[in-house]
Amino acid sequence: MVRIGVVGSGFMAETHVSAYRSIDGVEVSAVASPNTAAEFVAEQGLAADTYASATELLDEADVDAVDVCTPTPTHRPVVEAAAERGVDVFCEKPIAGSLADARAIDDAAADAGITLMVGHVLRFFPQYERARAVVEDGGIGDPGVARAQRRSPFPSWGHGNWYADRERSGGVLVDLAIHDIDFLRWVVGDVDRVFARRSVWDEGEHAHLTMRFANGAVGHVDASWGLPESQELGQSLELAGTDGLVEFDGDDAPVTTRTAEGTAVSSPVERGGYQRELAAFVESLRTGSEPPVTARDAIDTLRVSLAASRSAAEGRPVDPAEVDA
């Protein structure tokens, strides 16, 4: 049995607990949260011990790994505390809010020899995985243009409304667009220039990002915290190449590939990107293999997100290599 300690009691903690229920041989045996751990355990129907802090959980609970579902600025101290105790870690994205903190997390995990995986979940959703497979198999030729869109209501469910504090959350480019930035980097390759614009209001934000990839391809990402609260997250993807394109629009939409040979439609019936992501983490714990999303992957993606944020602030194109802190 793999025993997981969840740090946090918000929306992502709920999502992860639900995912762990579908993984054989795994149990959430401990939960840490300053004021709501007991309430969370009761609501989720868990037989788990509760703690007021991550360090208390790490010192007293018998766990094989901790799953960090807390606000971004807390990731570094929690991961460092786990590393000091030799406990493996799954850490939600972004790995940190700055490259300095991200590097410190990577160093702590490497020095302790623990497994550390970062939650860039798009890599595990069937539609995105299928789209990447089409590109990898040469189905659209050489990628030339990529378009991704991600729109949601403002995440007002964050504890203490911490998303509204852009110094803590990084805003829509670092917290939301980072999903698509990571996926496009994974599919198309390294990014050597970004240009972004954004509009910010009290509890909302919309941004558009253009990325130039090292291989000459161009990527466009729209990310928004501007939908009404009554609406749900929406997402879409289009990858166009020299021989065709692959696309989908919506969570349950089929993946369509259009080439000179005709149109092919694939309807992935398998869902549950979070279940697949956390199952991959558990598998890395069991086998001792490198997790599929490493700290280095997360740092490289964070650098592009921070470059986009700098571009939006300064009104100029930014080379991600300029971002070094």
C-alpha cells in the first residue's frame, strides 16, 4: 500500500483525493491544513489522520509521499521539508513563483535523492496525448503554427482570495497559461522568444501570448480568468503543419486530423487526466523510475511563463534566457 499525505484542503486537494481513489493500492492516510483538515477529511469520507501543518504531518504521519496542493508561494518550504525527511513529493504546478525558488526545490530533491514530480496535467489528458501522438508520428508534417485557448471564471475559491494577489499567484500567465505553454513546449520544442499582452481588473484577467519556437514554428496562447462564474473551464487546441492539422475544441470533443488523405476523427472515451497523472507518479514511486514530468521540465516551462509576464509588463518581446531570477 502506498500511503499519501495531502498538504492542502482546497479545490486541487479535492481533485487529487478523488483521483487517488481510482488507483489500486493507494490510500490518502494523512491531510495537513491549518484550520480545515478535519472538515476536509470528513467531507471527503477519508480515514485519514489530520495535522495543522506540513511539517507536523511529515514528522508524525507514516506516509510514503506527500502531495502538495497549496498556494504557489508555499511550495518551496513544503518540498524542502519533505526532502529533509527523505519523503517523495508530488507538487502541483507551477513548481514555484520564481526561478530561484524553483531551483531551490530541484536542488533539495536532488540532494536528498527523493522522487519529485510536478503536476503539468495536460500531458495526461487523452485528447492532448492523442494530438501529440499525431504530431510525433508525422501526421501533420513539420509543425508550423500552434493555437491553444484556456478560459475559466476567476478562481475565487482560492484560500484568502490569493489568486487576486498577482505577486503570489503570478496572474493568468503564470498560473493558467502555463498549462498550454508546457504542452506546446512538450510537442513543438524550445521557445526562444515571447510577446504578451494582458488586461487585468479586480477579479479577472485576460492574456494573449505569442511564442516563437527554436525550430521556427509559432505558437499562440489565449488564457482568461474572465468567464462568468456560471460557466465552466473551456479549452481548445490546433496544431498545423506542412501536411495537415490536428485539432479539438472542448473537454469531450473528438480529436480531428485533416490531411491530403482526408479527415480522421478520434473520440477518446478515456477521461481522467488527474487519475492518469497521479497513477504515473505512484508508478515512479513503486519502480524507482524517473517521473514523467521532472523539476527540470517544470523550471523550463516556468521560465517561459515568467518571460511572458515580463513581456506583458514591459511591452516588448522577451527571450526566456533573460529570465534568471
